[in-house]
Amino acid sequence: MDGSRYEPRETLKMNFDFSEEQNALKDLSAQIFEGTSNYDRVEEIEKTEERFDRAIWEELAQANLLGVALPEDYGGLGFGLLELCIVLEEHGRSVSPIPLLQTLAMGAIPIAEFGSEQQKNMILPQVITGECIVTGAFQEWGINDPYNSSLKAEEKNGVWLLTGSKPAVPAANIANYIVTPAVTHTGDIALFLISTNETSITVINSSTTNRELHGEITLNQHQAELLGTINQGKQALTWTLERIHTAIAASAVGCCAKATEMMAEYTSEREQFGRPLSHNQAVTQRAADCYIGTDAMRLVLWQAAWRLDSGYPAAEEVRTAKWWSAEVGQQVVHDVQHLHGGMGADIDYPVHRYFLWVKQLENMLGGGSAQLSELGKLIANKAKVAAGVA
């Protein structure tokens, strides 16, 4: 066949770069975290009772970054989850002790999506100015299934009352409000908003793997407000969990990226037998695995965030992103620790914090095995539908 008869097709080019606004957001976030939070500052805050760096929180509020994914009607920037993940990645690089993921992904975003106008007006402007901390009580006892909530909700005279306990609520010690799922008397799951300024709630704080404080909360006929409606309860919970999982993955990407950079610098400067460690082939190969693993984590993260923002089904992509952040994230920080040798085990040296942070993020709302199990169910269900079985 004479190929000269055929004109070559025009190549379709896809642009995967950040927009100008997204790059500006990334640069601003990096500038604030790098300028305000350093390792000495992190260590200092870790020793305080609150474990909350209010100085950097105030800077983020002044730059309106606490409103990055909240509607403009309430003073926010009006961006989506992808832009929030950009900020969370920079936060992960700094390991600054602030409840950014908790306040936005677990609290403010579901309020913005499902809350009443009164709830939004009461909370969102104060979140954006940094005056209000919100968190989420999504972790459960036992197998950690948020759809099987240990909180029970009953309605009396038009008022919702919650009873039960939750094992690990991040930032419960400083939160003004908590978003939580609870099971109603009809067996339906629904999202509720509770205030922490009541005597009917008890909080017992514990130090976690990455030195954050998580609270075991106990509610005794605690007054709550419904987020959305009972009918959309399961859908609202799924919507929220998908964004939390993606936000967790973004934080883990930031941790792994910074840890890999620290490892590259250390192995290039540290000499053994008269030459830098980075000249050893085994070190180079292991360092390359860290770089490739982190880049792969970032790729599946952006895919999940983009699909969620675009309104496409993203259940598989979200589980994939969380799995990579859990399994591969752990491999990356383990390798970083090992390549630092004895310095990796020295808690006066900052690289160990990235190991602790990724370990903490790995187990939030289920580790790698849990994500793989859920991903398998999703794929099996899709196959049944395609075969006409379901």
C-alpha cells in the first residue's frame, strides 16, 4: 500500500499542567508553610497542650487559604477539591501541626454541600477567617466501617439527640463543631452536626502516631443538627468519605515528596569510604524507587480529585489513590529512613516525622488492605453489571 496517499493525523495534545491560578495557589501555600513553619517550630508546638500552631493558622486565614474550597458567597475562594489537594500537599511537606485536612475535608466541605443556609452562614465564614475549627468523627470501633456508626440518633419533639461513642476524632480537643454519621431509629445512616460546647459530650484525648491529639468522644443525648436529609444520608456520607480519602492521599504525597528530597540531599552529601552514598548503585536504585513511587501516588491523586470535581464517578479512583498513599507511601518513607542510616532513627533529626505522618495517614479510615478489598468489590460489581447478573 502506498503510504504517500495518506495524510498523517493531527496529534491530539492533552494539557495536564496546572492553570495559572493553581500554580499561584501552590506558590502561595509553599511560601506560607516554608516561611512560618520550620522543624524547630514543629517540635515546639508538639510539646504544647493544644498541639496547634495558631500562628500559621492565622497566616493561612489572612491569605484566604482556609477558604480555598469553600463558596465565594461565604467569603471563600470558590475552588474545588483539586485546589484543596494542592494546599494539602504543601501542608504535608511541612508537617505543620494544624487541623487543615480535618477542618476543610472532614468538616467545612460537607457543611457547604449539605448544610442549611443557617448552618452555612453560622460556620463557613468563621472557618474562612480561622475563628472556627471543624472536624469529623468518621473512624469507628472494630473494623472501622463508617457506614456502621456506633452513634445512635433519635428525634424527640423535632430535636435530634445522639448517644454513643467514637474512638478517634482528630482535633477534638480544639474543635468547635464535629460532623459525624449516626444511625437513626429507622436504621438509616445520616450526617449530623454537633457542637462541642455542651456538657453532654465528653472528650478523652490521646497522643497518636504522628503526635497529633485524637479524642475519644462520648455523647449522652447530645443535641445535633441534621446535615441534608435522611433520604440522602448514605449518599452524603459516601460523597464526604470520597473527598476525605482523596485529601488524605494529598497529604501523604506531600510527606513523601519532601522526605524523598531530604534523602536525596543527605545521600549526596554524606560520604562513606571517600565518596558520597549516592554514588553507590544500591542507594541510587532505592532512591529512584522513592521518586517513582511518589510520582505515581501524585498521578492517581490528581486523577481522583479531577474526577470528583468534574462530577464523574470516582469510587475506584479514590480507593486507588488511598491504596497508593497507604502501601507505596509506607514503602517510600521506610526507604527514606533506611537510606538515612542512624540519622533516620534519631528523633532530633526531622526526617522521622514524615515516617510517622505517613503511618498515621495510612490508617485513617482504613489502610491498604481495606482499600484493596473495597476496590475489589467495586470491580466485581462492575463486572456483574456488565454481564447482566446484577
